[in-house]
Amino acid sequence: MDTKQQFKSLSVVYAEDETEMRESVARLLRRRVGSLYLAANGEECLNLVRDHRPDMILTDLEMPKMGGLEMIQHIRREFGDNILIIVLTAYKDQAHFTSLADAYVYKPMDTAELFTLMARFSSEET
Amino acid sequence: MFPRISHFSLRYKLAFLSLVPVLFSLVVVGGVMDLLARQFHNNRAREHMAASFATLENALKNVEQGQRDTLASFFGREDIIASFNMIDRYQTIEDYQAKVFDPEKKRLAAELSQQARPASNDLIAAYDGRGNLISFALKQNGHTWLGIISYQDGEPVYYMARGRENPWTRAKSLPERLSGNLSLNSLETARSSETLLGTPRYRTLPDGFCIQTLKRISRRLPDNSERVVGYLKLAKRMDRSFIDALRQKADIKLGIFHGEALVMGSLLGLEYLPEIGQASPLSMRGNPENIHWPEHSDYFLHAHALPLEQGNLFLVVGVEKAELHYKINETRIAILVVLLISASLVIPLSMLYANKTIAKPLRHLMRHSEALRNGEYQEAVTVDSGDEIALLANSFNTMSLALRQREAEIRAHHAHLEQRVWEEVNKRQQQERLLIQQSKLAALGEMIGNVAHQWRQPLNALAVNIQDIGDAYDFDELNREYLDESIASSMALIQRMSTTIDDFRNFFRPDKEAREFLVTEALEDALSVIGASLKNNGIALRTQVEESPPIRGFPNEYAQVLLNILSNAKDAFHAKLCQAPTISVRVDTSPEGRARVVIQDNAGGIPEDILDKIFEPYFTTKSDAEGTGIGLYMSKMIIEKNMRGSIRAANHGDGAQFTLDV
């Protein structure tokens, strides 16, 4: 597997309330995607999606102000299935809440798994 | 308690019961015997009197006969009074009375004056057949007075002459010695005339009595017929010795009546006189004032008529009842003694019998009963008296048998119950042990969950950091600077995880001693343990901290209480799946000046029907794996017993609200 995979055409919004986690994952993503927007909660994320119409959303579920689930519901209502949504969560048992999402990556996160998913989605896109 | 019981009371009751009929029958027998004795004595008294009367009658007849025989010799004797009643030509006494002035009376008065002794003041009187004074002679101061009394319309008219040759003149009154002694048909007169007869010449009469008799004086008329022209009355004074002789002879007390007057005697009760009157053609009356009546005397009386020519002489005799009563009393005492002796024999005998037939079998039963009470089942009681007590004994035996069976059943049942209880207790202890074990496991699980929540984030970050090193190499970013940054970041994460462990260890370490602390410190400690778990479960936490007074106690205990309530709220959200789950914590001061913490959620609240049970031990709505029902009970103990505060639960809005005041 190519560890230097890049998806420069992808525009991505990443929502995570934990700063350290957000910064670490952002560093990984910046090396690969075209444009990356960071949100600290669901509300920020929703605003960013409305402003930038990204191709893909990576989001945590448990976040202040607006949780991941509520945000996903908003996005599906506003933008339909046009935006790919990958949920990053520590709770496997919460997966059924987010049947609206396209895929799940469980924490502690295997970055290779995430990139494989992203690769698949980006190829489907093109 | 039972009343005090004497063992011997039954015997006395039975004796008393038997005493009543015994005494009753004794009284009846005594009464009958008394009656018989009285009758017997009455009869004896009557017989005695009858015998006495026979003797008396003979004695009196002899007296009368003797008197007649010596009648002639009475004349001229001082103790004999003779009077002549001259009827003359009149046939009846009534005719005779009608005449006012009678020459016969004058002649009689002259005769009387010759009889009167000249030497002394002497009075001699003549009476008619009914005792009326008709003429008299009186010698006084050497003079001789003659007097006659006639009656006009029942009133006396007196004529007196001084000596035989002097003329007769009507007198206003009689000489004093005769005064007041005259009144026709009056009893007093009759009595006085007798007295006059009996007291010749007015000498004081010694104690005694007179027996008198009358003799007709007849004259032959020219036509050869004979008619009564007068009566000669003779009276003999008898002295006391005569009565005493009679009395001794007859052994009775007696009184002697003549006509209507009592002439002798000392015993008669006035109330017996009518009885005497019935027994004779004459009515008899005495003057109570002139008779000495023995006090309280009481006699059996008998009137006996002694026929004399002039009229019946009545003897009234009696036996003193007191004497009879004395004899009756003697008999009564004898009867009483006999009855008392029989009673004193009957009572102990009846007591003995009652004791043998009733009290003894009962005591026998009682001993068995006591043995039964002490749980000793003896052999059957044997009472073969064939009465109710035997029935009672049989009943007792049946009861004893039934009791024995029942006791055996109860013992068996008891043993069974004991076994059951022991099993139940064992089971319960096992369950309790299990419960405690479970609660420990649950607490452990809770803690591990909390640790997991606390560690999940730094672990994730660490994982990404490590993978980023490889990624940086691929993209030619791996230099000293990058490594330093990555190491520093990772070390910070590891440090955070280490702190979490310290926090947890500190949180569950028991407090060594009570100290002053602020509830906000305890709240921070609790949130350090559960905060991550709340966040990871999407539960928003809102804290509002106002000023609160420091409190004294064990901060960890208090923090554990807060943790417990927060944990329950978290679980409530987990069960309810509600929108926007939020826990609000407010710290401030209660109106009483205590430190107050109010923890409120919006998970729907506590059902009203269990609201008052949630602080009870082992009460839980959770499944075995999730809860043990100890948390809130322990919380209440910590707040109310250890810290003298209060913990209350209520529903507020759409959730539960817990208020802690310390």
C-alpha cells in the first residue's frame, strides 16, 4: 500500500473538540488533502460546510454545542448524500445512531484505515 | 397475673353449701320440737291445774259445809256479822224498794240498837238482799241514833231518830262513817257494803277476806202459805292463813271474787276477766287500783264457781306463765344443745366427705394439670367416682392426649420452621455476600469505565502521534525539531494519563480525619473522575458556583456522594435516550446558612411511587449488573449521619433534583 497517498482534489472539513487530537490528525490530513477546514464542534462544522461545500466530512460524535449526530442530520437534510461523511468515534456501540454516515473509523484510530477509506471514496468521486 | 388462690377454699365452700341445708333443717326440727314442747308443757299445765282445782274444790266444799254447820254458833261472835233483810209483805225486792218509809225498817233499826254495845261508839247496819243499806243503829257519845234509808227514784232518803222514843226526822246526810257508801246499783256501793259487812264496827280489818252466806226468813201466813219476809246474811272473816292453806294445797295462785268484786287475791290480769265471765253466769270485775298486780305477770287462769246460797263465790286461779316459760326454755336449751352437737358432728363429717369426694380428686387433677403445665405428660388421671369429677378427669385426659399430639406437631413444625429460617438466613447471607460482591464489582466497573473515558482521549491522541512519526518520515518531515515536538506532545499526554490515575487513587482513598473544605473542591474532585464519562456520553454539564461556607467533614466521602448522584444522572440519560441531556450543578448557600449543592438533570425524573424509597438500602431500579441499591443509601448515611446534613430528592421540571445541605 502506498503510504504517501494524496488526495489533493479533496476538500475536507474535520470536526473534533479535543485540541491535541484535532491538531495531530490535522497534520496528517494536510499532507494529503487539497483543502482542510477545522471545526471544534458541530455548529462550527455545519457553518464551514455551508461556506465551503467540502467533498468529505470527518467528524467526532461527542462534541459540545452540537453533537456529531445532530450535525450529520442537518447536513443530510441540506445537502443530501453529496457529501461523504466518515465518523471517527471511540464507541463502536454508537454506530447505529449514525446510519446516515458513510463510514466509521474507530478510535484509537488506525491512520492507514482512514486513508484507505479516503482513497476509495476519492476514486469513486472521480 | 392470676388471682391469689387458696387450695382449701373449695372445701369450705362445699362445707358452707352443706351447712345451709343442715342449718335450715336444724332450724325446722328445732322449731317443730319447740312447738311440741310448748304444747306438751301447756297440756301439763292444764292437767296440773285441773288436778289442783279438784283438790281446791274439795277443800272449799268442806269450808262451806263447816260454815253452815257452825252457822248457829256464829251469832254473838265478834267475827260474824249478821244482817236481817226484812221484806215484810212485799213479794219482791223491787216492790220493797218502792216503799220510802217502812215500819219494818224502824223495828229493824230498834233491834239493831239493842245489839249495839252501849259502852263504845258502835255502828251496826242492816242490808237488803242486794246489799243496799236499809237501816242502822249508831251509838255515839252515850246517845243512840236509829236510822233508816229509803229510796226514791233511786236516790237515798235518810231518816234518823235520837233514841227509840224520839220522833223521826229527815236527815240531810248520814253520819260520816256511813257517808259516801250509799249509791244504788253502783259497784262501789256493792263493794262497800261487802266491806261494811266484812268490817264489823268499822274496825280496821286485818288482811283477809269474808265468806258470807244468806238465809231466808219465812213466816207462816193465816192462809197457811209461807212467804219470805227477810234474809239473814252471815259473813265470816277469814284470815290470810286460809288462802295460804288453799294455795299450798292446790299449788296455784288464786283470787276470790264475790259478785262483781274481788274480795281476795293478788294475781289477776285484767285481760283474763272476760274469759272468766264466759265461764260463769256472773260478770266479774275487779278494781285495778285497789288490787296489787304483780308486774309483768302472766297467768294461765281458771275460774271456779263455788256455789253458795246467796250466789256463787268465784275462785280464780292461775299458774304463772313465767314458770311454764322457764320449763319451756329449759326444754329449748336442751333442744338447742342437741341440735348444736348434731351440727358440730354433721359439719366436719360433711367437710370430710366433701374433701374425700370432691377436693381430693380435684387436687389429684390439679397435680396432673401442673405436671402438664411443666410439660410432663404423665399417665392418665384415674378418678373412679363415677360423677362429674370423673367426667372432668376423662375430659382432662382427652385434653392431655390432644395437647401431647399438638405439642408433637408443633415441635415438628417448629423444627421445620427453624430449618427453613436457617436456610433462608443462609440464602439471604449468600445473597447479601453476592450483592456486596456485585456492588464492589459494579463500583469497580464504574471506575474502570471512568478511567477508560478519561484515558480514551489521550490514548487516541498518542496513537495518532505515534502513527504521525511514520507519516512524517514518508513525507520527509522527520527532523530533530519534529521529533522534539512529537515527544513533548506525547509525554504531555502520558503525563495526563498518569495524573488521572493519581486523581482516581486519591478520590477513593479514605479520608484520615475530618477537616474543613469547600464543597466546590469536592465537586472538582468528583468531576475529575466522571467529567470525561459525561462528556463522552454526550451529557452537557452546566455548573453555577456561588459563594458557599466551608464545611467540616471528610471531603472524599462528600465527593463520593456527588459522584454517586452524577453517576445516577448519567445512567438515567443512558436509559432514557433523551435529547440534549444536561446536568446542572449549582453551588450556593442555603437560607439556613449551610453549603448547598443542587444537582439537577432533565432525564424525566423519578417515578412518584418510588420517590420515598430511593434512599432505602438495596432499593434499585437497575438490573443486577448495573446497580445494587446501595449508592443512595450510603449517600444518605454519609450526609445525614456523618456530616449532620440533609439530602433530599424531588422532581423538578423534566428531571430529578437532589439537594444537599451541609
